[in-house]
Amino acid sequence: MNTITDLSSLRDALRVFCKERDWHRYHTPKNLVMALSVEASELVEHFQWATPDESQSLLPEKRAEVADEIADVLIYLTELADVLGIDPIVAARAKIAKNAIKYPPPHNPPFPKA
């Protein structure tokens, strides 16, 4: 597999990976969003009963498991965007702009506590 360095090269690698296995027929938006939901839930499981401190200092084995779940979420999200013809970077940029309008910074932010 080629070197994956950004979302475009990830998308391209996933296209090849799926084509080699003839998985495209299964990768409908419905199936991909369902798989994405399952993988996101598996990611949630790693943090479900963790304290805030525990969630911020994962042991190496747990961190590797979380990394696998993050990869699964990213892979399915990338494939879903590809199937729907949505550029996720363009979509994220537009959403950040909408959120900046919806949630403007406060005019008088509080001073940090000393």
C-alpha cells in the first residue's frame, strides 16, 4: 500500500483496498454509516467508566486499542465521504465557519485564575 500522508492518499488507498476485495458493492452510504456508528461505539467503550484523569492518561496497551478504534472510525468516515462525493476538509471548513457565527467568542473573556 502506498504511503498514506493525508486524507486524499487515505481515500485513494481505501479505494484500492476495497476494489481488490470487491467490497464496493457493500459500501453503500447506509452500510457505511451503520459501520461507522458501531466503530464509534467501540471507541466509546474504552472511556465509558473512566474518570477524566484515567481518560487522559491511557496505558500503552489501552492507547493502542483506542488508536485502532480511531482508525476504524476514520476509515469508515473517509469511505462514506468518498461514496457521497463530499470532501471532508471542505465540509469541516464550512462547519467551523458556521460554528464561529453560532458560537462567537465572549466579548469580555474572564481572566485566568492565578
